[in-house]
Amino acid sequence: MEIEKFKNELKTLKNFMELYCKHKHKNQLVFNKNISYKQESLPIDLNLCEECHTLINYSIERLQNCPHEIKPKCRKCPNPCYEKKEWKSLAKVMRYSGMKLGFIKIKRFFS
């Protein structure tokens, strides 16, 4: 996938994970990471608990190794790379954060 698509996917993953973790967990720590993709280094700061940090690391690794030039949504991928346990965990995060972010956008629209 193109570097811009990767950056967008990474930003979405970060936003969803941080929102979920902030609402559901305690003891967040700041993790400063450099993610490499196609000879480019992308700095990212994550504010997550240990459990969410482990899950986002797993997800970033899958994203870095995605074999598709035009990346499909993971749930529609013909060759899923997530293990079942991690898939369920990430789906829970995405469902929760997607709803929260959707409501935030609706609230801003009417404010």
C-alpha cells in the first residue's frame, strides 16, 4: 500500500485505540515509537495501557506486513492475517470507538 494510506491507517488505529483505552482502562503510559514502512520512519506517540499497547503493536505489525497493494478493510480481506483472539479484541475496540467517534461528530454537527 502507498505510504499515505499507511499513515492514514496508522492514525485511525491510534485514535480508536486511545479513545477505547481512555474510556475503559486505567494506568495509561506514553509510548514513543518509530514505525518503519517502506524505508520511511514515522514517529508516533501512544497514550495506552500495557494491554492496549500490546494489541496496537500486533495490529501495526499486521499493517506493516499487509501483502495487498490496494488494502481492503481487514474484515473483508480474502486472506485474514489476524489470530482469532486478537481479531475479536480489535473488533471490540473498533466497534466501541467507531460508535463514540460517530456520536461526537453528530454532537458537533448540532452544536
